[in-house]
Amino acid sequence: MKLQLAAIDTWFFRDSTPFHMNDSPQTGVVGMFPPYPATVAGAVRAALARQAGWDGQTRWRDELVAVLGDGPADLGRLQITGPFLLCDGAPAFPVPRHVVGSDEGGAAWTPKALLRPGRHEVASDLGPGARLPEAPVDSGDRCASLLEPGAGWWLTLPGLRRVLRGELPQPQELLREGELWATEPRVGIQRKRNSRTVEDGALYSTRHVRPSPRVTLGVALDGAPPSWCIADSVIPLGGESRLAACQPWNSAPEAWFNPPGRDARTAVVVALTPVLLDAAAPRHELVIPGARIVSACIDRPLRIGGWDSQARTPLPLRNAAPPGSVWFCELVDPAAFHAAVVNGLVRAGAGTAAGFGLCATGSAPTWETRK
Amino acid sequence: MTRHLHISLGPVQGFVAQARRTRDLWGGSYLLSLLSAHAMTGVRAAGGKIIRPLVDDDPLLQWVERGHNDDDAPPQLGSLPNQFTAEIHDDADPSVVAAAAKRGFEAAWRRICEKVWQNDLAELAPRLGRDTGKIWQRQTEQFWELVWVAGDPADSGALERRKRWRTHRLPEEAGDKCTVMPELQELSGYTRATERALQDAFWSELRGRLGERELRPRERLCAVAFVKRRYAYVARAAIGGSLDVKAWPSTIDVAAVLWSQRALAAAGRELDAYASDVVVHAIDDPRTGGVSRLLPEGVRDARAANLGANWFHASFVASPRLAVLDDESARKPLYDRLRAVARLPDGRGGTLGLPPIYYALLLADGDRLGELVKTLGGDTVSRALASFTAGVRDIVRDHHGVAVYAGGDDVLALLPIQRALDCAQALEQAFRRAFEDKPATLSAAVVFAHARSPLGRVLAEAHRLLDEVAKDGNGRASLAAGVYRGDATAVQWVTTWERPVAHGPPRPAIVCLQDAAREMESRRGRLSSSLIHDLRRILGLLCGDASITPGSFATPPDGVDVAALIKAEILHRLDHDDASDPEVQRLTAIVEDLLGRSPRSQADRSPRNHPDPGGKNEPRQLGIDGLALASFLANDGREDEHQP
């Protein structure tokens, strides 16, 4: 089942900032976009349950639990892929962080180089064996260290495939975030019943997201019975009682990629959805079957939590690598690596059933490996 | 032979910028500087030589290194950045030197945390909290990160490459989150949804001990935010010397300082009488001292000077929730008395009114320091920056502001709105003087914000204006100024420090702005704010909607005589029909000088900014925000209730 979710008016997806009545988070509450996988997974599970007869209040009966799982950590038989941001029905992805460029004097950001592991190991707090990402010497820019990732820019599917082949994206493959959605500050009040004036101190502010009419969210579901179809319905999605129109997502190209060849010794792995990092792994890093991470381009981690509505308690805040994070891997066990990759995609980290940890693999750029 | 060891402490943004109040902002910035000083001390003790920035004369580092007695108070302003470069011998093990840095700053942090815990939580936490000690230990032990990379002296980009691979991970955090630093759990350990009474009991008792001014109602803090809030009170034990934080000016105090000075001069007796009444009736001591800290010595001790500036705002005095009195019957007389003060003459032909509710946050830093180091050499740049930093505090103080941080090429300060732009200009001139005639420029952002806007948002807006508007958008060597109102940017203006004008050579942008503001003052000026609305509408018609959003510039069609258009509007407003009248021409030039865009030319990298309106082959662009900013300044940032 593939679904496309379109905003009815605006959406509000909040991050981990506390948002209680009579609390005053010091920065207000900022909406984010796209939403985390767990948010969409929760909305879709609730919609499927209602479609299957759930009344919206009581605990799910066993038949629902068998399919949809029970609680935030157990998704039953469901496997969710996404959510993806769709532009004109086709998926778009944050520009991977190893694509660096510059914008001069307000002109559009222009990609200029693909970072790759440096030729030499560098003494650093990362310990032995780590190589820092650097631009190739022929990148054509005398200040390669000043080149920046394309924050606020997105790539079309052909553009991402081009990058994973080791090429720079073309201008027509770049989408500016400001053209995909806008934020709207909103103020909420609580009124006194008798006077219909604002309660003293009962004021809160949020920032909603208004996607462009060209923009929707795409999500694929496996494991639910076909009769539980929720296409052509309206479902609650996110906070502040916002809604999404749910439509079939049939026309889009499949998000597949060309993995490294069977005889390749290196691979580039790019996060398409947030990747929940393992606190026990070295440097809390990613574990990919058959691969050893030698370098990476990763921004500060996201802090992803949520709410356990059964236990009425916040879910623990966990670290996640943001979409667009890049890992440069050496294939120490190519067979194990290729066994884990399907259509150029690999799932890594925790929560993959809910949509976390979906990564694309690519063959380039390459670099000299060490024994 | 030597190598360079680059060290960076973090996370900076989360620690400094997540601040509820100005004192937290200073506190985070100062603590980070102090920890950096301990890291540097560790490096020097391990045989390294700090080469960037130049710190041999830094007062904070000197204080940390020399050991001190009770009489030796530390410098009160943070001056050391969170990252630095040390020179080490080629055969020195960089990991050993880096470990010495880490030991130094971790020991200092641990000592500070222990003292805060002992002073405020040791007795209460086991009795009223759940796993508070574990939460404290987890957060204080895992919050900081020290990254380092060693390399060839010619490789100046090593730290930037290291930072492309972010590896710092905060611990997993369960439970309810801190209301100031929401990525960490609050200290009580209880969940509000199911254990509200227990959570409230913890925080109520703590609040009762510390006072509501120290821990506001509804604040529930994590360990890191709590240490940041409280370490100054145990500074003698925690860091070895006292810190004066009793009278840190709030945003409302900063907004009110010039009004206070004027009011004390014109109506000192009446103001003091009002202050005495407030002291009698206010439940909490209203003498916060924040305003007095910013006033000149002669007036600092006046009773009214020590009153928190909140008490000069009518809406505050009128609110039983905000201004808690011992006797409700005292509220109306206090309110009426305050209103009467507002109606007193100000000695300049008008009345005092009430203080502005807007203040200014100024953020400045040097442009392309990395390239400057490559072309001029690290020593030259470091010496110039040290010279610049040494004068920053005085420049800010001369403009009635308070410096929060001044180190390297960075400045963060809070100022009254009437002096902020002059201060920015003075800093820019000082920066160029420090580099003598070498190609170095400074960019700055000034956010005029409502005193009750969340401080973290205002700081984020300042960073956006500085990085995206002044630097990336206008080519650097620029000033970006914005009015932040109701959680959105209402006005956004950017200009080079000097800008082209209709007649004559380029003029300082601040002077152009002040000329317009003077003509828009409600009592004396000849340009009304309706001119802005009408010009906005006309430009919108000529150029399309792009001309009417904050910060936008648009290109009028070919052949449009902008000066004639402005002149026509002015003639209409003055009910005048002589276009050649010198006064009309003067007013037309004032308006026209602010309409044009003034970016720095992309082709011109010369040290003195060469305004290049639209670039050599680009058409002239126009925007209304310069005039809108002038109108804001002319109105002194007052809301309706503050009008006399």
C-alpha cells in the first residue's frame, strides 16, 4: 500500500520541546518538517485501526494488535518505508552532506565538490583508523575547506542517483527549501467561558508548516490487509488537530539506487530518513553489515522522542543521524553487505519497521583503502 | 619542527544560546570561556604554546593560571573562545597534550557542579526527587565534548574537516524535559502527566529556598541549566573568586536605561517617591539594581535607579498576577502615580512618557577570518584581534549597554535601542583601526526585540541576520538590522557601512538612518509614517508584491524617476506645490538615500567597503525597510500604552 498525504491547510509537527499548558518553553514551540517517521507511523496505524473498526478510545483488540502491534515499539506485521517528501509526486531528499559548495553574495548555492575520506589518517580524538572527509585536490576552489553543505536544499531522485554515482547534481535537480514549504507563526489562546476574553497568561505560540501545493508526503506500507485501505480518506496527522488528505501514491518512480558492484571495496551510504544511533556502538555510530566506517559527514544529531499514550509518559530522547548524513565504508565482508542491500537500499539502526534508518547506497566517490 | 593542535569545546550553541534571561546568557558564555581557560592552561602545562587566539595578555587566562586568593576577583566578562590552536613540538604526542586540556576543563567543570549540588540540592534531592542524583551525574558527565585534531601548520582547515563528522552524542534522556534545555531531563525525575504533585513538591521547595526571581514558577531545569543558573552564587568555592551577578540587567532594564537617566534628571524627586511606595507595597523586593548598573556614577544610587524597570511599565503595575502587592488597594494609586510621572515635562519640550519596551541585541564578528589568516599570517591577525577585543567593553559601556561576550572577533552585547546602531558603527571603526590599513572587515547584526520575546529566539534571529543577510546576502562588511515583533521579523534592512546617496560621496548608513528618524519624530518631524505605507503600496504596484515583504528589494521598471515619485508624495503631505523648495529637496534626498539597496560588490574584495548599488551591470533595487526602521527608531520602540 502506497499513500500520499497532502496537508489540509497547515501542519504542526513538534520536536522534543515541552509543550504543556502553563509551561513556557523559553523559545516557544517550533514546528518541524518533514515529520519524523514515528509521527507518520502512529497516524497511519491509528487510521488503519479505525478503518478496521476501532472506536478511537478503547484498547485495540487482538486482531488489530496482531497486524498493527501494541505500543510505540511494537509495530506488529507492519513495515513502513518513509515518509518521503514528494514534489509533484516524486520523492525528494535533503542534499547529502558530502556535497559541498558555496553561495556568493546571495546567489543560489552551487555544488562544487564531493567530499571523500582523506588520503591520510589524521591524529584526532576519533582515534586510529579514522580519516577526515576532504575535498579532492582538483575541486577547483582554492578554499575547499570553506565549502559548505547545501543546508536548505533538496535533490530530486535523479539528482541523488547522480551524486551516488560520484557526480555533482545539475541545477535543475536542486530544489530550494523555501519553495517547498513556508512556516507560519500562530498564536493560541484559551478563552474564559463567560466573558470570551483571554485567560490571563493563557497564550502560546507555535510555528506551523504550510507545504507548497506541489508538496505531499509519501509513505509505503507492507503487512496490512488490503481491505484496510485508507486511501481517499482524511486522517489526523501531527499536532493541533491538523489533518491530511490520504490518497493513493501510484504514479511515482520507485526509489531504487545502484549499489556498489560486487567487486567494489568501498561504498557510500546516505541516510534518507533519520537513523537512530546505537548508544553501545563505537562513537555511537552506525552498524552496517559487512562494512567498516572510515569517515563520515554528519551534522549534529536529531533528538527524537515522542509520547507513549498507553503509559502516559514521554518516550526517551534518542540520538538520530539526520537525513542526508553520509558514511564512507570499506567493505570488509562484501557478501554480508550485499545481502543486506535491496534495490540499493539498506536499513540500519533501530526502529526500521517504523521507517527509521532507510539509507541509499552508492558506488562513488571512491578512495584509496588501507589494509 | 612543530605541529599544530586544534582544540574545540562544545556544544556551544546549546549551552550558550539556550537562555531564558540575560543573566543566563552571560552565565553560559562566561562559563564556557572559563572552561576554555582551564583547557588552555592544561595545554600550556603540557608544553603547548597557544598561538591562536593570542592569549598571553588575556585577563581571564592570567587569572586562572596564577592561582588566586579571596581578594583576587576574576574578570567578569568572558573573553576566550571555545576553540583555539596550540603549537606543539613535532615529537610530542598530540593525544597527550589534548588529554591535558581535557583533564583541565573537566576538573574545573566537576568542581563547579559539585559546589552547586552541595549548596542547593544535596539535602533536598534524596528527600523529594527520584533518581535526581543519577540524572545529575549522567548529564554533567556526558554533556561536554572536546574534539581535537593535529596537523601540519600549513593545514588551516583541519578542524573544519573534523567538524564535518559530528560525533558528540548526548545520553538518552527519559522523562519530562527541561524547560530551558529541552534535550535533557528535568531534575525531579517525575512525570507530570501521572506524578504532578510529586514533581511540583520538588520544584516548589527548591523555589522556596532560592526565591522566585532565581527560579521562576513553571521552570523545571536539568542539571546543566541549573549549574549555569547557580554557579555564580558559589563562585568563590567553585571557581576561586566571586562573580557579581546580583544586579544583572534584564532586557526590560536595558530597554529603559536612557529613559531612566532622562527621568531621574527631569523628575528625580517624583520618581524616587514612586519608588519608595513600590518598595513598601511589593511582596518581592523590587530593587533588582539592573538599571543602575548601566547608569553613570552620579545617578546610580538614586532610589528609583535601583528599581527593576518592570515597575515603570503601566501594564505590569496594573496586573495582579505580575506585580504582586501586599494590599490590592495600593494598586490604583501606584498606577496613577506612574501615569502622573509619565505626564511630567522631560526638559526638552515634551513629556517623559514611559520607557520603551524594545531593546537591542548586537552580534558582530569579523569577515572571512580564515582567509585573513592565510594572507596576513596568524600572528598579525591575532594581535589585531586582541587589540580590538581590549576596547569592546568600553565601547559598549559608552553606549549604555552591557557586553555579554567579547573575545577574538566576536561581540555579543545588549543595548538600548537608541544607541545600538551607533555602537555597531563604533565597533566597526575600532575593528578597522585594529587592523590598521589591512584588508579586514566586520559585519554586524542588530535585532530590536520586544523585551518579552524569548531570548533564545532573539539570539537565533541575530545569528540569521548576521550570517544569512549581512554576510551571505550582502557580501559582508555590512550591517543587518531587524525589528522582531510577535515572533516574526517585521522589518529587515541590510546595508554596507557606507552607502551611496543621491548627491555626493557615500555616507555612513547610520547617519542616513538617523536623518530620516529625526524627520519622523512625531512632535518635530516633517515625514509621517503614512509616507512609508504609501511608498510601499506604490512600489508594490510598480515592482510586484516582492517589494512589500520584510527584507525584500525589487527592481522598478526602466524609466521610473524614483526621486520625482518621492518628491510628489512629500509635496502632497506638506501641502506644498514648489518642487524646487530646498526643504522639499532635502527631505526627498533623505528618503531616497534609504530606499536603494547597498550590497558589497562581488567583484570588489577591497578592505574598505565599496557600496555598489546593484552591481556595475545590475539595475538599482529598492526596498522600504530602511524607512520602516527609521520610523521604528523615531517612535523609540514604544507601544501604545507607553505613549504619554
